[in-house]
Amino acid sequence: MSTKDISSQGNLLSLKTVIRTKDFNASKRFYTQVLNLEIVEKYNDGDGSQGLILRYGSENSNAFFEISEISSDHYYHQKPFDDKLENDKIDIQLRTENIAYWASHLKEKWIARGPVFRPWGSQYLYLRDPDGLQIIIYQEKTKHISK
């Protein structure tokens, strides 16, 4: 089956990453005020689960974060939801075209390390959300065209 056949039968249309938070309000502030993500939907099931769907990028972006809080008496609750992350088994990397903007922006709002120049030429800013999840904001190496 060719790539064209696969894509016409079941395109994957967007990406949504779900983050179960220990402190919903702190996470809401971080993702909306520090990372400037736009709230596109709010929900509360009235039974101990609430959340936000946040858009990353422009209005036409198909990349979303969902932050949710699930109370300890909710049927879906799992004990690790109450804990901070203790390792970097997973991180979230967000690409920007202006790392200098983010370095300046974060100085006023959040603890970050960098920009760090990586061996392949990209620049990384490292920070952690309120639950300890590592977030990396990066700018790819500028491509120079030789004449």
C-alpha cells in the first residue's frame, strides 16, 4: 500500500497532549500566562474532573494541550496524578523562531535555563511546569544558503 493510499484512508489530523495536573490552577497559570497558550475549550464533568484545551501556535494550528485535574474520588483517578514527576522520561519540546523573545519573556515570569547551544546548532531553553514536567523551547539552527 502506498503512502497516498494510507493517507486517504485515515489521515491523522492533529496532536493533543494530555497532562494530568497535581495543581490545576498553577498549571493553568503556567500554560496560559507563561507559555501564552490560548484556551479554546473548558470542561467540568461535575463529578471531579475539570480541564482546559489549549492551542499551541496560530489559530490554524492543530497542536493542542489538555490540562486536567481529576479528584481522588473520581473513577478515573490514579495515585500518580497526585505526585510531581520525578524523572525526565518524557518532555515536551516547543519550536520557536525567536529564542531571544522567549529568553526575555521567561526571565520575568518563570525559572529557565538557557539558551543553551546544542552541538547540532539549535538553541534550547529548559524549564519545568508546576508538576515538574520538563518543557524545552527551542530554535532550530539558522540555515545559511551558500552562493
